[in-house]
Amino acid sequence: MKELSPYILSFIPIFVAVDCLGTVPIFLSLTEKMDHKQRRTVIFHSIATATIIAILFMVIGKLVLRVIGVTIDDFKIAGGILLLVLSINLLLPGKFKGEYFLTNKEDDVGVFPLGTPLITGPAVLTTTLIVLDSFGALATFVSLILNMLIVWTTFIYAEKLMRLMGRAGIRAFSKVAYILLAAIAIMMVRKGIMGIFFLKNC
């Protein structure tokens, strides 16, 4: 169980940040006029885009921060504040993830807005870098891939999920996820401040 701990602890925050159920209504709205083959193509493009962006950021994110002179503690504080603002905004009555993209009928909605920023957006990128710093590359990579597989499965069965849970049920689940995201954001800010304070006193 101890060996699995980093994988479990890295999986949970990424799962909360991805919020695959919260994306289901947007996915169905954007693909409502597509046939089965077109919808499968959109799913493939969205998962591929989201995965590639997340992995690229995982690989070069710290290097980019180092080049611009930002420490991981600075990033924790900034990322935590960003996540907190996003989660509070999404918790407001009537708000839900990606509502501004519902009228977007571009040819390839799999890349934008589904792949990014709805699946892999600021929340996922920030969380990925924090998880990478806390639990290592392997646990972060495995957690990312598992979460993308969950999103893929959720999209495949999106219509069945909507019939089973209903729009209200999916929104309720998303609101709980946003509360968890807010708590994770506070944790990031707390750890960032503690890290800076510790370095100053060393």
C-alpha cells in the first residue's frame, strides 16, 4: 500500500482538476449534430490534445519557470490563487465549466475548446506541476494517463451518463469537485508561503 500511495495522492488532485463529468454537458452540446463517426473523431482529438499539452507542460514546465526566474513556491502561490478564483467563479449560481464555449461550432471542437482549455486547462496544468514536485515524474505521468482514459470513457458513454444522472446530477457532482478544487488551491498557497518562509529562515 505504501508503494501505491504516491500514485493515489497524485491521481486525486488531477482527477478533481480535470472534472470530466463537468465537461459532459459541453461535449454533448458541441457534438449534438454530429454522427457517431464524427463524434468519435472529436473524442480522439480532444484526448490527444489534452494529453500532449499536459505531458509537454510536465516535461518543460519547470524549465520555463527556471528561465523566467520563478521558483516552484512562487508557482504554488500563483497557481493556488488562480485555482481558487476559478473554483469560486464556478461555484457561483448558474455557472458551469466551459459555458462560454457552448456556441462555438468550429470544425474541430476536439482541439479547442474540448482538448484545451476544458480538459487540460489552467487548473490541470497548475495541479500537474505541483503534483510533479510532490510525488515525482512517474506517479504524475501515470495519474495523467489514467485521468485521460477516464475522460475518454466518460465521453464514449456521455449520453448514457446524462440519462442516468441528469443534467442536475452532473452539475451537483461538479459543484462538489469545485469545492475540493478550492481546498486544493488553499493547500497550494499554504505550502508555497511555508516554502518561501522556510527558505528565508535558512
